[in-house]
Amino acid sequence: MKSYIISIICIGVIGSIITLLAPEGEGGGLGKHVRLAIGCAVILTCISPLGELIRGLSELDLGDLVPEVNEGELEEYESIFGESYAAAELSSLKEGITAMLEERYGVERSECRVEVIATRDDTGSLALKRIFITLYGSAIWQDTGEIERYFGGLLDCEIVTAIG
């Protein structure tokens, strides 16, 4: 660290001396170019430890820091991840249906509630079984049969609408 600081100071002092000796002419003359070169040299000296850091990180062995995962833990992690993914998928589906109710039928978000029932099929994918749409407030005047037909055709599952 000491040699690094000394290098920066030396380059700064030598650069200052060279800048003072450089001839000044129209538009800054040679002095302008010398200052640019000295500035680049100082910057390169300042960032030179980054190269060593990157080389050191590439040689770093993380084997001791990353624990081994046995088969039982792996299945547990996959299960947790799968459940989280499924919950996010269902939440996104609910949000999409709510947005479509608002856009297509003019139903305010506060005037409807969407619940989704799904199971896993043989491949592990989510299979939609039933979607419950409950309408409140002024949304109760919507044509529930039309809503059921639209979403039933779109999602290929049973749609149940109710007035709440």
C-alpha cells in the first residue's frame, strides 16, 4: 500500500514539473497535451490495483465457502422453490384476470375478487381446475354468463362467478 501511494505522489510531482516546462502557445500549445497525458498516467496508476484484485478473485477457491448439498436437502429446496414459483404464477394469473375484468368489462379492482384452484399434472406443471370470480358493488350488474364464457374459453377451465 505504501509503494502504491508513493507511486501516485511521484507521478503527480513529475507530471507537475513536466507541465511547468512544457511550452505554452496558442490554444494551450503542448501544455494541454502534456496535462492530458499526465492525467491519464495518474488515473491508470490509481486503478492499477483493480487488475490485481480481479486476478486474485479469479484464482479464489470458493469450495470451502459453498456447502455441499445432499440429496434430501436438494429435494427440499426444489420443493420450496416449486411452491414459491407456483404461488407467484397463481398470483400473477389472479392479477391478470383482475386487469382483464377492469379493461374488458369496466369492473373496478375494488369491486372484484379472483381465486384460483390449481393442481399439478403428471409433468409437474400447474393445471387450472377452477377460477372463482366474486363481484361486488356496481359490478354485480355485469353479465356473469358472458364473463364465464370469455374466461372459460380463454383459460380452458371452469369459471364460477358469484355476486358478493
